[in-house]
Amino acid sequence: MEKIKVVHDTVGQTLTVWFDDPQTESVSEETAEEVVLIKNATGRVIGFELLHYSPADADGLVVETILRSAP
């Protein structure tokens, strides 16, 4: 499995999650739910950004990782 990159911008109040290399970004498309889909040149979603993100916990963002092996 490839690495996932998570970026929490506390100043801009965004949370960005990358599934692929951010440098391959070609176009971004905002949805009605204030989510921006980040796509590469072929139109494949390589990440997303949540706008107006503020974690409910005052201590910041908590990330839980669950690894599952293929059947």
C-alpha cells in the first residue's frame, strides 16, 4: 500500500489528504459539501481537501491507523 499524506492547516482551517504524489495535481473541483477533490491529469482523484476544518478536540488532530492484510 502507498503512503497517505495528511496535512492539517490550522491557519487556513483545512485538512488535506493525499493518496498520490501532490506534484501530479492537475485540477481541483469543489463539491457542494465544501470538499475539494484533487485530480491528476487523467482525472483520477489523488486527494481531497476539507474546507473550514477544525478538530472537535482542542488538543488537535488525532489519526488512527488500521492495517488490514489482503485475504
